[in-house]
Amino acid sequence: MNEQLKVIIIGAGFAGSTLHLPAYQLNKKTKVCAVVDFNEDACKKICYDKKIEHWYKSYEEAVKIHQPDIVSISTPPKTHFPIVENLINKVPLIILEKPIFSNTEEAYKVMELAKQSHTTILPVHNKLCSHGVEKSINYFKKGYLGDILQFNAYWMNDGTKNHMTKDPNHWSHSLNGGRWEELIPHPLYIAYHFMGPLKIENVAVQRSNNCLEHLNFDEITVSLSAKKGFVNIRCSATPKINYNFFQVLGTKESLFFDTTNVIKKIHKASRINNSHLINLKDKATKRLERMCTAVKNTLKKNPSSTTKNKHGAFLDKAIENHLLNKDQIVSWEEAIGILELTQNIGDELKKLSKTQ
């Protein structure tokens, strides 16, 4: 194909300007022909800085004029449904930031509309295409881990440095579960690829003395169950370390991985049983910190060769699948399942916020 795919980006905020736009500009098969945002000054600045010729306040006008092949939507989730509903059958591929919709009802409506159209809608579960996560999932699919017993996720970021967490006016804080509801889909969809459909068992929260004033709590732990075993997700905005990684315990082998690298441990099946599994509700905070530091140092010894931004590999794969008419990276089953879990966790967090 000689002609580049035409792309319109709706949303000139952080995700649109620093994640989507650079990724498309690095891909030789795509050309960003316009950026859309109601904030005229922000939109103009981004277009000037990134040498984009056209900017619009109206996505309808932009789509009508440029007839794009791809539209990337990176606006707050409450705006997604009317935009997507309007663009179905007008755009071949719609790429949609998470949370994909305000509720599952909207998701089911769009799914039915999409099935009757020539439009493909792809939720951005971008970390599935990061080197470490993709390699770990493929390793699991080949059967090397044996039966999966447990999946643990540790998502620890300094809230004073994260642009969403530290800004009290960021849209994520208006969700039922606040910033945590925006963040939690990442470990959920990664866990889904190892464990299958998940069920929430417990949601717990803590508020430290260092908690940012606009946060109801700065740490959450979510426990879930699956047919294969259990999932524990621990997220913190005031950690002593700043790191995200995952642990999968299998009967043959276990994996530690982050978005860049993977380390594995081979063990005898007889040595792995439920008594050895990590319980995130215990008092072993110091042990957890030591483990996180050790894993971080080990994984850093083998840096990945990839230089793409956080969305680059995902969008590259989406574009490739689109051109080859292949199934996209995220199924509707996964997308709606993760959205439902996210909203239920958000509802639980809202209840818990009233008790803090």
C-alpha cells in the first residue's frame, strides 16, 4: 500500500498529544491529518508543535472533510458513547482509550451497532503489546507454566509525580472510584489473559499520613477469583519504591515480569501449593518492599531494545491487523468484561470512601 492511512485524533490532552500522536507519527503507514479538541488554544499549540496542518473544535467537521481511515478517541469516558455512535459506519477503525464507556449498557449498544457495520472498535489495552507482558503471555500459552495458581500485580507509583493523581481537577477523580478506577483496568486485563474471566471477592483501602488531600485513600487491594485460581492487585500512590510488576505462579514455572522484561523460575510442582502463595493482606510490608526492589533490580539488568512510547507497539499492531483484515488485539468479551469489573470496583471504592 503506497498511500498512508489518514488519522484524526480527538482529544488534545495528555493521552492524545503525548501517547497517540507521536506513535502515529513514528509509523510510516499513518499520517495524522487533524487534531480535534474544544480547547482551541491547546489544540492549536499541539498542531503547531507537532507540525499538524489542521485543527478543529468539531470532530464531525474534521471527519467530513478528511474522511479518515482511523480515529483515535482520547477524551474523558463520559464523552465516548455519543462520539462512537456517531462515527460508526463513517470510519473503518475507531481506537478508544479506557475506560471505554461510562457503563456497560453503552458498551453493549455499541457492540451491537458495530456488528452490523463495517467499523472496527478497538479499546486501548496498550500494555498487552509491551515487550515484557506480550512475551510472558506467549510463554504461558505454550504451556511452560503448567496450571496457574495465582496472579499478583503490584502497581506502585508516586502520586506526587503522576500527572493524573496529583491534579485534583483531572477528570479521573470524578469517577466513582476516582483515580483508581482509571488505573485498575491495566492489571485487570493483563490478569485476564492468564486467568480468564474474573470475579471480585474483596476490595480494601488504606489512607496513610502522606495521602494527597484530594484522594480518599492512597492504597487499594483488590482480590479476585477465577476458575484457575486467585488474583491479587495492590496499587499505591505513596510507595517507598516507584515500580509496577507482575507475578504469575504456576505448577511448573513462575514468572516475574514488568512491561519491559521477564524473569522465570523453574521449580518442582510438589513445592508449590496454596500455603506458599503470597497473601497481600498479611503484615509483610517490608518483605514486599524488599521483593519489589529485588525484582526491579533483576529486571533492569536486561533492558529491552524497544524505544517506542507506551502506546507505540499497541497502535502499530492495531494498524497491521487492520491492513491485513485480521482480528484485533482486544475482543468485545474482554473489553466489556474488564469494563464491568472496573465499574464494580469503582462502586465499591465509592462506598468505602464514605467510611474514611
